[in-house]
Amino acid sequence: MKEQERNLLLEKKQALLHEIRQSTDIFKALADPVRQDILMMFMIAKRMNVAQVVEQSHLSRPAISHHLKVLKQAGILDSLKQKTEIYYSLTLESSVIDQLKAIIRAAEDISNDPAKAFEEHE
């Protein structure tokens, strides 16, 4: 394999690693089964406060608050304070979706790179 092709493939692999590292908070947030269940609740209800999430869960209010905070920090949930209540909803921000798409694009770019075939045979 030519040095230039090898360097280009290495750059693509570094780009993928960068995208993955940029998305660590998203992956951590989505890795927990409780947060996955909470995410599914928001797919149905669209908007809920902590008490409404607690009603649908076996966990305590502090535990649910923690999980909601993690999802919010990852950019998956957004919050809006109305009087004394905080309501959460899915952000479906383009930034979160764009990050995940960038990882897929970078992985596909490596997978489809003709230089990769030569690398496997060396």
C-alpha cells in the first residue's frame, strides 16, 4: 500500500476516534437500561416532570432526578421550568443526532476505503 493511502486511512481512523470521543456523554447516557426506559417514556409522553417519571418507574425520586440530569447533560433531554415544576422533553437536537451520524459516516468511510483491503492483507 502506498504511503499516501496509508496516511489517508490513518486520518480517517483518527477522525472516527475523534467523533466517538466527542460522543462519550451520549453513549454513557444511553448505555444504562434505566435511562433507556426513561427515553422510551419520553417517546410516548413527549413531556414529563420528575414525579410523572417516578410514577412509571420503580426508582426513587432522587434516582430518577439523577438519570434525567445525565440525559440532559448528554443533550438528549431538555428542561423547562414552569412555576415550581421542571418539565423534561426529548430535545432531538440536531447536535446529538448529527454526532451519531458523523460516527456512522466516519466508520463507513473507513469500511469503504479501498486502502483498507490492502491493509488487511499485509
